[in-house]
Amino acid sequence: MVQYNQEKPEDLLEVDYQVVEDHLASLRYAGLIQHALMPDPYILKGVLRDFFILFLPRDIVSGDFYYTLSNRQFTCIAAGDCTGHGVPGALLSILGISFLNEILQSKVTIKANRVLNIMREKIMKALNQTGERAETKDSIDIGICIIENGSRALQYAGANRPLIRIRDGELVEFRPDKMTIGIGALAEQPFTNSIIDTKSGDSFYLFSDGFADQFGGATDKKFKYKQFKQTLLSVTGLSMASQRECLEYTFKEWKGRSQQNDDVLVFGFQV
């Protein structure tokens, strides 16, 4: 005689619900680990005049990451955006953080573009990227700033991620190289090192593309980069903590009931 499964539909739902809860618990713990791997930004207290970090992962763990390091010679600030989001992006972000630690704590002469050049080599080697069509095209877009202690100059290098400076109500964008950290469609060239003069009151912003790419508003369209820059200008003059609150409020109001479609990261700081 054929024996039929006597489980009730509600029993199946209960089992499925438990599996989902287990996965969520695992993701939450992974998120705690990822967050712990990101250097404590509060080491920048006393080094920078002020700063904020707006960090809104889409899927608990994030493909976006921030990085800070401060020692007797220099202070480094970086914001990275890995291919994808969720678990794959988070795993790549851990690679990025590890390689930044390795490079910046070595004895090489620290220049922003040199850090990116070395980081690209390490990422390509770790992912076995040789340029073959069938291989993974995972990569990291990142902006990095290095401030030498005792100097008012700031070094900036970018892999597809720009740097914005606001001074006396005027916004200036420092454009990145159109290359990524990893294998790209174009032949790899050395990254450019930009030296930027700073003065008291300057505000700088590194960020991923998640804020500008968010769908929402009355017409469910992207927020867009132009509106993002206008938002930064609108909060100029506020404290960094207040800027963060305004940016988060603006993002959530724009998103409304729409699903968040990417990780969001904005790192603002004043020298």
C-alpha cells in the first residue's frame, strides 16, 4: 500500500519559517563580523575636525565598505563598492579590507595611487583573473584619500569613484580613473595621484553609487547623481552628525515603499 505523507500544510510552513529564521540569524552574525572587520572610524577623532559615515546595507551584509587608518605618518580614508551586494559582495569587501591593511601597514612609500595599483594586483591574483572571457569579472570600485601628518595637502586616487569637496558653498568634483580594482574591459594603466590643497572648513565626501541609483519618488525613478550633489550642497554648514541625519532622512523619504536596490555608503569628513 502506498503511504502518503501525513504532514499538515501548517507543519510545512513552520519548517520553512524556521529555515528562513536560521538563514537570517546567520546573515545577521555575518554582518556583525563584517562590521567588526572594518576599522573603527573613531580612531579619527582628534585627527579630523569632524566626520560621519552613512552605511545602509541592502541585505544585512554589504558589498560597500569603509576603511580608516591613522598612524604617525598619515591618515587614510577610503570608501569601496564591490561587485554585487549581499554575501558575494561582502566576501569581496573582506578581501579589500585585508589587502588595504596589508599594503598600508607595509614599509612601501604610501601614495594613494600606489595603494590602488598594488591592491589591483592582489585582487586579480586572489581571484585568478587573467583576462579570459569565462572567468569572474568581480572587482572593487574605490576612492581613497591620504593626508600626511603636518601637511594641508590631501592625496586622492579613485577607481571609478569620485571625491567631492565643498568649500564656501561651492562644490568641486575630483574625477576618478575609469578603471576598477580587478580585471577590466580596458588595458590596466597606473592610477592617477591627485594632490588637493585643503583649508579649514572644507568638507570632503567619498561614496558608493547606491544613493544616486535608488528608485523612488512620485515617478519611481532614480535619485540620480545631480540630485545627490544638490543634497550635499543643501546640508553644507551643518555639523557632520546633522548632515548624516539629513542624508539618511532624504534617502528613506525618496525610497518610500520601494525596495532598496543597492548598498548605500557616504563617508563625509572635514580636515
